[in-house]
Amino acid sequence: MRRKLLLGNWKMNKTPTEAVEFAKEAKELGKLARSNKVDMGVCVPAVDLAPVKKILKNTLIVGAENCHYEEKGAYTGEISIPMLKDLNIDWVIIGHSERRTYDNETSEKCNKKILALLKNNMVPVYCCGESLETFENNGTREFVKEQIITGLKDVSKEDAMKVVIAYEPIWAIGTGKNASTEIAEDVCGYIRKVLRDIYGAKVANKIRILYGGSVKPNSVKAYLSQKDIDGALVGGASLDVNSYKELLTSYIY
Ligand code: 13P
């Protein structure tokens, strides 16, 4: 049985002051999630990690939005895995489409990051998803398959079980235009098939696959009721404690 996972992605939002305000209010939320056997957390900007983790350490998962694959060195502006480990941060979003679009993040680069995270016993949340053009040309499966195969190259069976995959169609991110539950399930089911072909059914059935793209309190339950959707990666609706709480309660009640 795969445990459900709700993960927020704050993107480039919230100053440390604002982040602390959220974290203080969100403590209760973590307890509610846990008592309902849902894993829940927020991935936050680098400068917010330390203060937010300090407040939420035993309640919500606190993750980063990116990391570098090298341990240290001349990479101005980057954040290393040892820096994250020092803050007890174990979860990192890798390959979000915004980073792929604006920061030249390729699946090859994601692969290096994923391997480095797994070597450190951390959890990569590996994002994949197609553009509107690819979707309209019926190219989704082929596109996503390539992202998965390249991103997970050389990841062992044992490590693959620790990876979380997030399917986020680019055309559904921040647009209010979400993929229907049928489309989301179809692609997430296909991703599981790709994983099965690489790792076998036993491993593929253990990997959590999230849907992301305009998930709101009124749609979360329908997504999470799908066979191959194990949770959601949530942007806008995770920025406000009340709407994030509503997301959880809409799912559990
Ligand atoms: P929205 O929920 O704001 O569409 O963002 C989705 C997303 O990109 C999460 O990573």
C-alpha cells in the first residue's frame, strides 16, 4: 500500500519572515496529516529552509526545490547536498519544468542530481511532463518516457523505490487549467508501466507517483482516488496555510 503524499512547492515565494509565519501556523496541519496517515510537506526556497525546518522539524516534511550534484566547489549560487544534510533536509524537487525551461535543466543533469541524492539516502522528487504542443500532438507518452528513462539511468532497483515521481503537464501549471483525472491517471499509469519495464512490478508498485498542475481543494480527492496517483505536488494552493489545510481535509473527509 502506497501512502498518500501531499507536497507543496512554494517556487520563488515567501521571504524568511513570511515563511516563519506560515510554519508557525502549519504545525497543527502536520499533526492532522499524520493522524490520517498522509505524508505532507512543503518544498521551500533555499533561504527559507533553515527557519522553516526549525519550526516544523517533527511535523511536516520540509524539502528543497533544487540542489547541485557536486559536493562543493566553484558553482556560484548553487546549493550542495551536504549543505542540505546539515539542515536535516532530506527531500529535494528535481527537474521541475520551470527549471527545465528557465535554467537549462536537462534530464541528464537531473540524473546526476538524483544519483547524488540517493547516494546520500535522500528523496528526489523527480518531475516530468510535456508542453501543450507535445500534448496536442499526442506526444505525451514518448516525451515522458524519455524523461523517466534518462532521469533514472543507473538508479538501482533498491534506490528506485525511494524516488518519488511527479507528473506535471506544463500546460496545467499555474494556469488553472488542470488535466482531467482521466488524463492524469492515464499518464501516471503509463509512467508506472515504464517503471515496471525497467525495474519489474514489485519495485514499480512501491514508487509513488504524484500529479501536479492546478490541484485545488475541490479537485484533490478525485486525483488521489485514481489507482496510479499517490498524491499531489501543489503550487499555488500550498502558499496559504488555510488553503493547504483545506486541501488535506478535502482529501481525508
Ligand atoms: P500550481 O499548483 O500552482 O499549478 O503549480 C503546480 C506546480 O508546478 C507544482 O510543482
